[in-house]
Amino acid sequence: MAASLMVVIGILAVMGYTFAKGWWPYLWREWITSVDHKRLGVMYAVLALVMLLRGFTDAIMMRSQQALAAGGNQGYLPPEHYDQIFSAHGTS
């Protein structure tokens, strides 16, 4: 819950910053609703980088769980959470 709250706060902070600077109308008109193939390519590339970082984070979490759970130890993740990370990593 805390991580989700931090993500929501981060998104709201970025949106608030773009509204305060007056960038939101430009972003909406020129980027978010664009059909220009070059801008769509840039947005896909940025999304691909974000998903690469997400998958890398999932992989680091899984490997550290496996390292800490060696020898009969519990590790730092409950089994259900590890299963969720494993499934999300496979679909990223």
C-alpha cells in the first residue's frame, strides 16, 4: 500500500508541476493525442525503456529473494508476493 501511495503521489506531483508550468495544453495537443508517426515512435521508445527498467527491477527482486531464502531461510518476500512478481516479470 505504501508503494502504491508513493506512485500515486509521484504521478500527482508530475501532473501538478506540468499544470503549474503551463505545459499541459502543449503536451495534450502535441504529444498525448498526436497521430504523428515520429512522436508515436518516441512515445513507444520511452515506454519500452520504462518497461525495461520495470522488468530489471522485478528480476533484481526475484534474485535477491532467492539469495536470501537459500538454506531454509524465509527471505524478505512472502510467497504470494514472489508469485506476483514472477508473473509480472514474465509478462513485461
